[in-house]
Amino acid sequence: MVDESRRRQYLEAMGVQLWLSRRAASTPNVEEPAVPFTGEPCTTVEETVVSAEQKWRQLEAGVKQCTACELHRQRTQTVFGVGSHRAKWMIIGEAPGADEDRQGEPFVGRAGKLLNAMLLALGFQREHVYITNIVKCRPPQNRDPRPDETAQCAAYLRQQIALIKPKIILAIGRVAAQNLLNTDISLGRLRGQVHRYGDTHIPVVVTYHPAYLLRSPLEKRKAWQDLQYAMSVFRQSLED
Ligand code: URA
Ligand code: SF4
């Protein structure tokens, strides 16, 4: 017999949430005489497998209230993510900017317009993919998020990825790439190869940030190469 605390650990590891009834949580009195059958169910543990949509709602509500790092102080609102919960492509940027902080949606400013165009070039509408950022609150003056902030926020992204189980992750820019891959190798050297997210098999492909491409339009050609490369990795990952 697996004992109750071990069983809970397994279920939690699988993402199944479990609520113990108050009766089960209290120490059972083994001396108590057997209760006559009353017609009530004899289960002492109420297990509820929470639906994926409920998990999404819980996760988003958790982010909305989050004050785990300093970035909560100056935000207008959190920027959770947008797109299809069944997306095969996940696009992960750095952090909300001013437009995103105002509208509560990732990549809605100038860089977002270019990202939309890049996605369209691949044949995707924005709604077909899932777009989010490494951190969910805007860093003041658009500075890079600090390591303590990305560390505090990482669990949210981890859960988003676990819920979607994308076939490919496209990391947009250096901050996204380095945080997703837990490395300080430069963006230039991370491009053009398949990485894996954590200990999963989910492929990660890295490309330039559209904000950078707006400043350096000549690099767009290389970004297009990255996207085509990502598409070939995606096709391969569908066969795996
Ligand atoms: N830049 C990002 O990295 N993310 C956004 O959501 C907007 C701009
Ligand atoms: Fe919480 Fe992430 Fe916002 Fe920090 S950036 S307050 S960890 S949601």
C-alpha cells in the first residue's frame, strides 16, 4: 500500500490536485467503534482532477495577485499570455513594455506588430500560437529583468508550458533564450541549433527580438532564416 503522503506526492508531481476532506485530514481515532452504515459514501478522501481550463484560471488568478518580486510595484497590470491553450507553437519574449503594461497583453506595441508579421510569414495568425514572456510584469524603464525577478516568475511560465505541451518553443531575444535554456551563452551562438527545454523533449529555437530588428533591419534576413529553421524543427518534432 502506498501511504497517503507518498500518494499525494505522486499526484502532485503529475499535476493532479487533491483536496483532503477535513475528516481525512484529522487524525483518525482507531479506538472508535465501527460506525453503522448510513448510506453515505465511505471515502475519506475527496479527489478532484482539476480540468485544464480550471488550472489556467487558477494560474492566471495567481499571477494577477502576485507580489513575489519588486516588479509588482510599478506595474499597471500583469501580462499573463495570449493565444490558444492547444497551440503547437509557443512564443516566449522577455517582459511587457509600456504598451503591454497598459493593455494587459503581450507584444501589442511596435515590436508586437513585427512579431505578428513574422508569424504571418510562417503562415500563422497570432491566435493560433501562444505568446507570453519570461516575466509577467513590466520592468521600470524597460530595463532587463534581474535574475531574482526571473527566478521568482519562472514557475508561472513552467506551468504554462506544462499545460500547453507545445511542439516547439521559439525564444525571442537574448533574455528569453538565456532564461529558457539556463545559460549565459550569447544569442548569436545559440541560434541555428535545437535546444531542449529543461528535462523535456520540447525543442527550443532561438531568434532575434523584433525590437532589435526594428533597430537593425538588415538582420531581418537572419531572423527569417531562424524562422525557417524553426519550421523544419517543428515538422521533425511532429514525427517524434
Ligand atoms: N517585448 C517583449 O519581449 N515582450 C512583450 O510582450 C513586448 C515587447
Ligand atoms: Fe510576480 Fe512575476 Fe510579476 Fe514578479 S514579475 S511580481 S514574480 S508575476
